[in-house]
Amino acid sequence: MITSNDIATLLDPQLRDYIAGHLSDDPGRVALSLREHGALIATQIKYLQRARVKLPSYYAALCILPPLSFEQSSSEETASVKRYSGDTCLDLTCGLGVDAFYLSKRFRQVIAVERNAELSEIARINFRLLGVQNIRVVNSPAEAFLEQLRGQTQTTPDRNSGTIDLIYIDPARRDDQGKKVWLLEDCSPDAKALMPQLLALAPKVVVKASPLFDVDEAFRLFGDTVSVEIVSVRGECKEVLIEVSRQAPQQQEQPEKQQPWQEAGQAPQRASQPAAAMENRKDGQIRLTIVGRPSLCFDRTSGTWTYPETSGAGSGISTIEQASKHGQGQKTELQQPDTNAPVRTAEERTCPAADTPAAELAAAPGYLLIPDVTLYKARLVQAYASRCGCTAPSPGGYCFGDRIPANFFGRAYPIREMLPYQPKILKRHFKQAGITRCNLLKKEFPHNADAIAQALGIRQGGTRYAAFTRIGEHLYALLLGDEIRLPAETTPHV
């Protein structure tokens, strides 16, 4: 961890100029070329180079980046989709402060609590370098800060705690020995134990869980009224956000009085927007978010799907619902098929496996549809496939369709051929087709990609694609065309 002396060194104007002038240099050579502070400066250059993609704002501002905090921090891509808003947000686990930085764009003020003294100082410095003026950093353990806040509120009961619109908490997922933990009860601070206290202070609490967190566990821990958001970036699950609300929130006119968490002498201000307008999410909802696209929402109570950012005002019907209700369940063609894909009759699409039972997959469909990882994470692949008119033979496998559903939440490839997985026959087939390199996709298949490549006598990579999967009791190889670029959505996240 960076020390107080290191922080002072990195704030030296001459050293900052040196770092700015050597951002493209090899960090190892920088360390060898400097007699003093070489390792410290080289480390900063190394992580600033990595921040150019993960934290571009921090890169541009030449922020101080402690290595461990950088590794554990949210990316700006995932932080940017947090759309909560209101007057005051309390971030109980500031860390490097990326989430607090983006929350500050939607709240009048953010109070960021960080237990580590050096890291809290770094966060304070970085916010200043980023030009942020509405974040107050507090160096304190979250539990101690909450206890202090509760005591202040109890001794001054006329001070209404309701002006905290949101409490955000990203518990540390390592125990005292540094080992990774997954259960919320094992993380620090313990969000489950603190929840009654948190809900007494704010109408909504958002807990960021591990990407490996079981979504069903959120409803077991906090009840069926909570909502969960799953966030993915380029096919990888990045965040699971658990949103817990008071059972019966009451909207009140907030008194214009100084609150216990405001600094002495700070003038009270009215909220920039009412807490009731924080967001349009409903309890009991699973929200699936691909960064850069509108979210897809599933209501666990009614079983309905919506695109809240794109549905018509007051209509309450998404494009999926319209296709189902008004199209009598017919598949909706998203775009013209790839012009290079072969046009095949139903007979030509028949699966070549002679012993394939009719109850499995009677005909090879036109498209391989790969739902986004958020749908697999939420265990909603088959429910989504049923709703949008394609076939999902198993909960963890691929989807198939003669057409691409409108606004399909995932990726699509045209299927050139669908063949039984018989390695010797496939090896000859690949050789005759001149395929020596191929990108191998697989789901619910007993062999890994290396074993498949070895069995087929090919190398991985190149421009061709093939998918391998199990359907019923049979294994299949699907030779694919190029990925079909789905049209851009009308309302991307900003």
C-alpha cells in the first residue's frame, strides 16, 4: 500500500511533470533510470497505462493509483450505468472512489467513507484532480461512522435522516487472512447484519456483490421485494447489485435544516430532485444490463419482460411483449440474414444425425443465438427464449431460431452446417473445407477447447467460428458464419 510519504512524493510538481512526460515509456526502464523513487514512479506509470482503458478519467487527470485498490476498483464503464439520483448518497466503502465519482454526477452531494487513512487521503486528492467538488471523504470504519451518525440523530431528533436518498455499499470480499469470500455475511462490512440500521437512515440501500454471487441468494437474504441488477461488459459478468428498499417508504417534505452528516457551517440545501424520482425500478425485478445498451427487465411476480428505457410512455409494453401479444408468438425478424449465408429449405436444414430423436432438435435452425451472460446468471435463458420465440434446449446451453428476435439480448451467428460430433469424420470434413484455424465456442460440452482442437487437428483462432454443444443425449458441432452485428439500440446508457 502507498504510504503517506509516497503520497507526498507523488504530489511533487516536478515528479508529476516527469510522469506526464513518460506515460508511454516502459515502466521497467523508468525504474532503472531513476536513482530516487524509481520503483514508486515506475509503478504509477504502469497503472496509469492500465487506467487508460479501465479508468480513462483517472488517466487523464494523472490520479494516484495504489495497485491493489486499482485491481479491486470498478471500471468507469460499469460505474457509469449506476443511474440512481437524488440529494445525498452515502458510500460506505469508498476505496479508490470510482463509484462515488460517478454517483456524484447524479447526486447533489456524496459522503464517501473509507476506513484506510492513506486510501481516504488518496481518494480526496483524486477527487480534487478530477475536478469534483461535491464529495466529502470521511476516514472511518463504516460501522463506526453509522454508529456515530445514529447517535447524532438520536440526540437531535428534529433532524430528519430521510434526506439520505441512497446508501451504497461494496463490501470487501476477503477475510482477515486475505482469502476470497463470496457470502455477504462473510464480507466486511456485513451488509446483511447492518441492513435494518441502513434502512433506518435511507429509503434505498444498494449492495454490490461478487460477480459469482448467486442471484437467488439475494431474495433469500432480503426477501422477495428486493431487486437485483446484473451488469456485463463484452460478455463477462462484472457486477451484481442488490437493491433493498423500505417496505413502506413515506415521502415527506424535507426540512431545510443542517443534517448530522453535514460539515459544521455547511448551509443546508434542498434536494435537486425528489427522492421519489430516483429511478424507475420496481421491487422484485431482475434487471439485466449490457454496458452500452438499454437494460432488459424481468418481473418475478408477473413474469413479464420490459425494456424500460425504450418502451412507449405509459404503454408498459416492451418490444418483446408486442411480438408475443400482437404477433401470436411468431418470431420477429430483426434484419435480413447475412447475404453470405446459404438459403436452405426445411429438408436441407434437417439434422444429419440419422438417429436423432424427433423430440430433440428435429431440424437445424438458421441461427445460433447466444444469450448475454446476464441471462445465464439470472437463470432466465429458457424463459427469455420462450418469450421471444426461439428454442432453448437446456437452461445453460445455446438458443436456436429460424430468425433473430427483435432486440435480441445477446449475439447471433448464422449456422452453415450442423453435424454430429464425431471427431474422425469432422477432422476429415475440416481438412476438406481447408479449415486449419477456428474460434471454438462451447456450452454444455464435455470437452474443453484445447481437446476439441487437438481432436480435429486444427489450431484455435483465425476468422472462422464453430460451436460445440449437447442437445438431449447427443453432441453436435455447428459450423458458423460471421457474427451478425445487431442494430444499435435507440437509448444507450450514458
